[in-house]
Amino acid sequence: MKILSALNFEPKVKDDLVTCTVPSWRSDVYREVDLIEEVARVHGYDKVPTERKIKIEVVPADPRNKFAESIRTYLNACGYYETINVGFVNESVAGLFSQIGAKRHLSVRDEMRKSANLLRQTLIGSLLGVLKTNVNAKNLPCRIYEIADTFIPAEQQNELPIQKTKLALVCDGDFRDLRGVVEGLINSISRDAQIVFAPAELIWAQTGAEILLNSQPVGTAGVVSQTVSDKFDFKDMSPCAVEMDFETLMSLARGMIKVKPIPRFPAIQRDLSIIVDEEIRWTDIIKAVESKACSELEDVRFVGIYRGKGIPSGRKSVTLTLRFRDEDGTLTHETVDGFEADIVRSLTKSTKAEMRTI
């Protein structure tokens, strides 16, 4: 009590509780442990008794941190580097990613942050800034990600903001590569997860998609628009970005992991090259395939798109691979011919596809 009084903390005792008033000039003291440190410092650290043995309680690893570390491990293996950014952006960047501009952003009154005082509602703007720094340094290719909180104002004035942890990725490469990383990441968490990239209009993307996980929205993805590229001065480059809800991804990890045995019988693969109109999307092709798919169809994989000699104007050639396998026996090519014919008829009917012969 004498020590606290000498330090102007004005201590008061009630039962076994000591209440202090912190002086205005001691902004470094705001916790109980700070007061304990003040007493120990004045009393003398050498007078504090120590024991030869200390007790340490072992506790399980925090599930959230453990899950975040597994995401970092996977993304690092894909060539992505983690970034840690300041949680604030300026008005010009905030307006690029919000339908209502920068007005509906939480802000701080800080003289040090007059130009960037808005709490970010998305991580993509900050990551594009990091990408720009690497472009200027000619550090390419550049693949980066961040796991951090976003802040959205509550509807009611006196309520706390909506704080959500997000996972965002940005790269200077092809969108199909980024999509493959996202699908691989989700499949590493849950092998049975159904992932769909549904076309969507995004304010920041010239070509955007909503990511559906088991039919539920989990995030957005796209190729950044020309407006965003001009803002960050990206020349001869079309960066791609993804942002997903961390909590939704984490909920997948809580499910039961199912393991399948190695297939006993070989698979048969067939490549199809079809000519379709430019407006036909990959999701349209998948729907047409799945509508006539047999149980033996194990996988449908995109191979590539060709436009050029031999392809009429306004059309494109899409190549896909079909993989068939029977878990109860070896498939014959004659049987697969029938499966393939049904799929081709469905593609012709649904997408007006024509088979391309090379």
C-alpha cells in the first residue's frame, strides 16, 4: 500500500481487494499485472522468492490456431507467401470494393492516419497493394495470402460491428490456377465437399464468381476489373483474387474424415473436344454432362480452350476429360462408348455443341 501510494495510485482496500486510480500520466498501466509489476519493481526483484521447480500445465493445442496452421502449410506448398497488413485502408481503395463507397466504413480519429483511417471490410485491397510492391521490385511471379479480421458496421447505431475472419488470396497468374488452389485447399479439409464457382457480378471484378460450398456461399473470386487495375497501376497484368469466410472453412474440419480404399480396377479416360458458342460457360457444360452421367463416371476435368484456325467466329473449342471406373469389375471400351455417346447427346441438346475433329 505504501508503494502504490508513493506512486500516486491512490490505493483503497476493501476486504481482500485493492482498488487503484491510475494517474493521467501513466498510460502504460491499464491491467492488474501492471500494478503487480510496479510493486515488484519498487520492492526489488531480488526480494521476490523463487522456487527451484515450477509447475506447467499441458493443454491441448487451440483448434483455431491448429486449423490456421494447416491452411498456411497447404498454401505454402502451393507457392503462396503469407502477408500481415495493417487493418486500415484509405477512401479510394475502400470505395473500389464496396457498393456504397467509403461512407459505410468504420473509421478511427487518429492524426497519424488521416489518409488511411478506415477499417477494411475486405482483405483484397491490402493484398493488391502488396502485389504492387512486388511488381515494382520485379519480384514475379507473386502469390500471396492473408488471414485476418474484417469489420462491417452493424445495422443499429449502438451495436458492435460485425467482425469476421477472412482468408484472401491474390496472384498475378491465371485464374484457373487460383481456382485449382482453392479447390485443392477445400478438398484437403473435406474430401467430400462440393465446390461450385457460380458466375456472379462483383463490383471489383471484370469476371466474378460466388464460391458455393455444399450449396452454401463461402466467398467470392474473380479477375480484378480494369478500374481496380488502373488504381494500382497494374500494366499488362490481370491479377486474380479470392476471399473466403474462415469460420465456414473451419466448420468443415470438424466433420468425420472418410477414407476410401485404393481402386481395385483400372479406369478408362476419354477426351472430348467440343465447339460451343462463346457465351457457353464451363458450368453449363458440367450440368449437361452430369444430367446424363452414369454411376461409373468418376471425374470430369477441364483441359483447355482453343480459338483460332478452324473455329468459327463467335465460337470456341473446349476440351474436357472424362474418367470412367467400375468398382465391381473392369470396364470394356465398348461399354464406355455407350456412356460417352449419352454424354455427347446431352451436350448437343443442352449447349448446341458440335464435336471437333482434329
